[in-house]
Amino acid sequence: EIKYVVSGPEGCGTLDNYQESQLKVTTGTVKGAVPTAADGFKFVGWYTDEACTQPVIATWVMNNKITPEKTKNLGNNVKGYEAATYYAKFDYAVADLTIKQDGGIADENQTFIYVVTGGDLPESGIKVAVNGNSSVTIRNLKIGSYTVTEETNWNWRCGTTGSSQDITLQGAPTNEVIFTNNASNSKWLSGNAYSVL
């Protein structure tokens, strides 16, 4: 009996064949299995162990389809199939990135601008705005390394503890970077127009 098993997050993908039962050791013919990734996932490869650390023999795989060959030595130069389980590993193809603003800001309507670069984004990246102590989530970014940089040259009312952060997006529910800005200037402009009513 040869089994084919999906390995990965729930709903990550399917196989067109999950089991070859009562396969004749020397004269049987395997059908193999073809993996299909679900939306938002990708097929990584075929493995011989549940932890997906030991790849199958490379010549067994063509266009992602696995066709196991005879590996059991029966003597007299005769080989046959042996019982085995092969694991089709899937992983996230995209992930979400949340940029969170946290700190004692000057006012709740203060806006913070962040530029995200890396991955398969354009060289100029993409800009997002976060209002007050809140967050913005960028969805469906390709798995990979990104840099989130705060634009501070226009925001003279707040100081920041870090203007740039690197993050490698993983297939996790939350990929988050947190920026802390504190009020460094409580008055607008020079403060000459400021008065207590």
C-alpha cells in the first residue's frame, strides 16, 4: 500500500490520488498523485517524512506529479514496490502585513505615513496612512522579506523610536510591525496663536 498525504495548513490543497492499495510488489503499476494548491497557497514539494525534511528522489517528480519507483531489493537483481507514505507539502503563497501605531501621540487625528518595500512590490513601494493609535493591514502580499519605513520629514509634531523595521512575512495569522510615536510638540506651528480659553 502506498499513501499520499497533504501536509500544510488547513485547506491548503488537494491530491488527485490518496492511496494505492493492494499494489503488486513486482508487477504492479503506480498511478502516482498530482497536487493542486488552493487559492493563497503554493505547492512546495514531495517528502518521505511527516515533518517534510527528507525530499523524495528527484527523478520521481515531474511537473509536481509523483510517481514512486521500485525501491525494495528482492534479490537476484529484482526490485519491487514497498509500503510507503509520501507527503505533499503546501505553504502560504501570500500573507497579510499589519502596521500598527502605538504611543502617546499629539492628537487622535494625527496621521502617520509608512512606505512598504520589498517582495514583488515596485521599487518605490506602496504608501499607507495610519490615523492615531490604530493600524492598517495590507493583504495578500507575496511571502518574503519587506521593509516598513516611516516618513518622518513631514510630521513635525511627533517623534519616533524607530523609523524603519524589517519583517519576513510567514504563513501566520498575524505578521505585524509596531511603531511608537510620542508627542514632541503639543502646539501647532510656533505656538504664537495658542491661548487658553
